[in-house]
Amino acid sequence: MKEDSEQIASLISSLNHPDKKVIRQAADSLISMALHRPEVIQRLNDLLSEAPEGSRWPIAYVLAQIGSPSSACLHVLKEALDTRDPDIRWAVGLLLVRLGKSHVDVVALMLDLLKTGTATQRRMALYCLRDVGPEDKSFQQALLESLRDADPLVRVAAVTSLKFLPKIGKDGLDFLLHLFLSDPDSRVRRTAALSLAQLGAPSEEIRAALKDASRSDDPQLKKAATAALDLVEKKGPTLPE
């Protein structure tokens, strides 16, 4: 029993290791151990509120996979979406996607982040919600609203996520065309060019805008518009409205 207790303590200590591979191995071991050692869950829950803020995400990561995540656990995972480390962000993001498929409170948390989170959190929330399931009406509305986000990378995330929606409608296409024609950030315009070609049968107005951009002095925009036009040509002629 003493050896087991020492092993648990060692694994929990490894959650604060600088090497993410060590953290992952310790997390996997603790998740497996918790199935028949309920004291693991108690010790992790106690530590979640005691550990320094930057060291809490691996604890929450383990707890969220053992059982239904508490509000404190979800709060820590939400904060981890704002970390500078992309590996941590995406590991937490993938976990939230899995949780979101069976926990409506996770979806609600992500929708709230689109309104209250940092730019990084808003971007990650879009990707998470997109992968949870685009059929959710609340997500569809939030996604369209994110096309107007103040941060260009959030707008890029929103534009790339549009193709996962069943249908964005004429208003959505019109605003996407607006972004392509006038967004101040070239990354958004380039992304919008390809999305316009991917979403349905492009109108003559969209085709004309892409042709004009294919002659742009901006080499990257020109490349994106040309690629979009190639995709449009493969789709065939514009369908009558």
C-alpha cells in the first residue's frame, strides 16, 4: 500500500515536469490507475485548487478524462486554451471536443468564450465547436458573428470553419464576399477567396471578384484567387438563382 501511495505521489509530481512527454505518460498512468484507486481522484481534486495557476492544466486534463468534469476543472481547461504553448492548446482543445460531444456544458463554455475570451481563446473555441458538430444552431449563429471579430486570426478561423456548415445562406455568402473585397488583413482575404470557391456554386459577382483579384499586385492574394478560380472552373457554370 505504501508503495502504491508513493507511486501515485511520484506520478502526480510528474504532472509538473518540464518535458511534455513525461507529463503525458504520467497522465495516462493516473487515468488508468484511477479506475480502481478512487483516492487518486480525491488527491487530484485537492491539488487542483492548491497548485500554482500555471501548473493546473495537467491535473484538470486527467480529471476531465476520469469522470464528468467539474466547473473548476472546466475553468482550468478554458484558461489553458490561452497558453502560448500550441501543443498544450491543441491537447486541451482535442479533449474539449471529446467532452463536448456528450457534455452540453462544455459546448456552452465554448460559446461563452466566443464572447468573453481572449483572441486566442476565441480562435480555439471556434475550432473546438466546429469539431464538436456544426449542426448546432447556436454555433452556426456564433460562427457567422465571428466573421466580424476584431482579431484577424479569429476571422480566419471563422472563414475556414464555414465549409463545415450545412448551408450558410445568401447573407453569409454576401458577407464572405465583403471580407474578400475589403478586409484590412490580407490573410483573411486570401482565406475568404478559397472559401468562396468551396461554398456552393459561386455567383457571377463572386467569379468577377476572384478574376479581378487574380490580377492583383499582391502575389499571395493573386495566388489564392487563382487557386479559387481553378476550383470554380472544376465546379462548372453558375447555377441560376
